[in-house]
Amino acid sequence: IYPILFGIIGLAVGIGLVAFAPEDHFILAVAGISLAGIFNPIANGPIFAILQQHVRPEMRGRIVSLLEGMVSAMMPISMLVAVLLAEWIGIRVWLFFGAIGSLLIVTGCQRATKPAARQVNAKTLRNGQTKRLHHWNRGVLPTSIIETFGRRRDGGKR
């Protein structure tokens, strides 16, 4: 959990550099975008590692494709909102609020998931072995999603 939060902080700092870069300091804006690009896999990589550790192998493809589908569906919606807000309040202000919002999200996630993060880290690091939790089938995802993705077309269970 903590590498994900660290990666989001790096993304926020990179976006903040772009937001505060003066017009004549193009290299500062490039450095901010580069920093955000470096921290993007640091934020996203552990998410898929956690999914691989805690989702049963037969459900893994369905869960990852569901996650990717939701991310892909949000891209055009977020672009529409970003364009409208950037036109209304200005691009620098929009980037500033994006960076601050990311930091606030990190703070909230860190506070909300502190016990859960300890549990994930403890079960992962205990005796150098990973213990599968299979919590995707214990109420984290809505039952209807699991039933939809967990059944064969002929109606039988997998």
C-alpha cells in the first residue's frame, strides 16, 4: 500500500511542478512531466502485484479486465471534466488543484487503510511467503459481479 501512496505523491509533485512552472521555464515543466512519468509505474505496479497475490488464479483475468475496463471508461469522462474546468478556471489553477487533490487523497487513503495496509504487509512478509487471502470473494466486490464473472455460460460454477 505504501509504495502506491509514495507513487501518487511523486505524481502530485510532478504535476505541481508543471502548474508552477513559469512560461519561460519550459525545462521545469518537462522535469515535472518526467517526474510524473517516473512515478506512474511506482504507483500502478504495486496495485497489480497486490491483485496477483490476493485474487485466485482462475478469477485473476476477470478482475484485472474489470479494473482495466473501469479505468478505460473513466478516461473520456475525466478528460471532458478536465477540459471544461481548465477552460473555466485556467490550466495552472486546474493543475494546482489536481496536485493538491492527489495529496489529499493520499492522506485520506493512508489514514483509512492503515490497519489494512499493515495486514497486507504482514501476511505478505510473514516467513518470506505470500499468503493468499481471496478477499475478492468475501464481500469486497459486489456479489453480482462475482456471480457474473464466476459462472460459465451454461450456468455451472467454475
